[in-house]
Amino acid sequence: MIDFLIIGGGIAGLSAAARLAPLGKTLVLERETALGYHASGRSAAMFEPNYGLPSTIALSRASAAFFATTDGGFLSPRGVMFLAKSEDRDAFSAACDNFEAIPLPLDEAHQRVPIINRTVAAYAALHQEASDIDTDRFLQWCARTCRAHGGDVLTNQDVTEITRISSGWQVQTPTAIYETKLLLNAGGAWADHIATRAGIAPLGITPMRRSMARIPAPGGYDLHDWPMLLDVHEHWYAKPDAGSLIISPAEEDPMAPFDAWPDDMVLAEGIARYQKFVTEEVTHLEASWAGLRSFTPDRNLALGPDRQDPTFVWVAGQGGYGFQSAPAAAQLIADLISGQPSELDAATRQALDPRRFS
């Protein structure tokens, strides 16, 4: 009998496994042939602790110490620069307040990022504390930690049937049948589908596509020290990545869960919005892809036991905050399961409780 069976080998499931494995026999089942294949493998990989709803911000801030100290740290300096047109002064001021960003003279912003079009951008601000996350190393650390405590992490395991039994749950794949006391749903875009298969009412989680494209370094510049660039309305962003630049339209297009790919028109429109703010033309793409960011109806994460059956535990609705919130989210799951007090405040725990949906 397994103590904790987790469906989903993205960062939500793997981080929970790392925390639960010391508490009991833990098994992670991932349908794909690789861990982190879907949203976790297509992330912008940023740690911006001021991003999101209050409950998300609380999780991210509670995760900061882990990211800074564990296994030598998973963060490296990046920063986020906010750009706005002259007519967007109010939105710019709000972004500065919300993200604790410091306004910069445009000339200084241009010195940092020489492609900024100063005839379009009227305002710039920098939040220097935002960081890159080494997402692949974090995923591998979680899997390694789970295994070090006797847990198993299996790929190519499509869950075909879930049955409630007297001792917990029976989970069937094409090659095996497992029995577990607690079943954790870390299925990302498929979380509601997993719940339905288990006879649990879905939460109304909506997968939303976000597309990305990689372009060569604009103007041949060295992008190593450039911050991430973000339109204050989040109509596009651009981020240095391995010597190239990633551009996203930052769209949120709802759709059924699938192995996402970008919509060429949406991507072109987003690149056009980015193009207005810079002086270097985008001439070709090195690659493009898309991921599904999954949101609950109120856009707070869903972390904890189901209202219908407490042996079914939600680790879902991460939206675009899965990596940066994962350490604290996983710790909350472990605390709830083990009965230990959480360091998160009561309002945050209530906002994250899946039982809020009726």
C-alpha cells in the first residue's frame, strides 16, 4: 500500500513528492516520457515574488529562502524592466507600486537595454530583485529528493482508471495497478479530468494557452545582463534566454487541455506589440512553442483536500506561478497531510483551500 500517490510529474507534483517522501511511501506517475513535459517545461522561469494575487505572493515570498539556499540556490540575477507609453502613466504608476519597481530615466533604461525605442516608451522602471529560476535543476532536485527518501517517480504511466476503495484509492495504468491511502491530483491542465475520472467534482479549472518565440539576440547584443522586459499591461514580454531572446504575446486563450502549440496569428500580433517598443526588427524565429497555464475560477491555487473526499488532495490551478510558488505550496500540502501547523497565515490558507468552491 502506497501512502501518497501523485498524478502528474510537473513541478507541482514533483515538489509535493519531495516534501511527502520523508513522511511515507510516495509514488509519482507521469503520463509523458519525460518529467515537466507540459507547462513546467515551457515556463518563463522567473521568480518575481510580487506577481499575482495576495495568496500567490504569499506563497512566492515564503519560497524565497528555499530558492536562495537549497542545493546551492536555484536563482540567478535578472530583474524586470517595465515599459509604458505616455498615455499609460496611471498603469505605470500602479506597476511601480505593485512590483516595488524603481522608475528610471529613459536614457538610463536605454543604456541597460539599447534597443528600447525612446520615441514610443515614455516610462521605464526596474525591479532588480526578480530572478531567473533554474527550472530544470529544480525539477531534478525534487525527483532526486523523492527517490532519496524511498519514493518512486515513474514516466510513461498513463492513468486509465481510478477507483475508490475502502482503504483509499486504486489507480490503474496499462502496466500496473496501485493502491494508495491518499491520491494527489497534480495534473495541471488535466486536473479536472483526473478528478472526474476519480468520481470527484471538478473545480472548474481552465487551461489557458500562452505562446512564446525565440529570436536571435537583437542587433547582435550580448543579452547576459539585460532584464526581462514587460509591457505594463502585460500585452507582451521579452526575456533573455541562453544568448537569445524569448518573446511572448502574454495571451490567455482558454482551451481544452492538449499538447499545446502556438497560434501563428496570436504570436505575430504579440511580436508586433513588442516591435513597437524596440528599434531592432524581428526578422526570423529560431523556435516557437506554447504552454497551458491552468487557473481556478478565482485564480487562486487549489491546495489541499477535496470538499467531497479528504483522501483526494488537489495540487492544482498554478496558473503562471507554478515554479515560483512550488516550495511553499508543497510545504503547505505536507503540513495539511501531516497535521503540522503551517507558516502561512490563515487568510492565505483559506484562499488556497479547494473547499472554497461549492
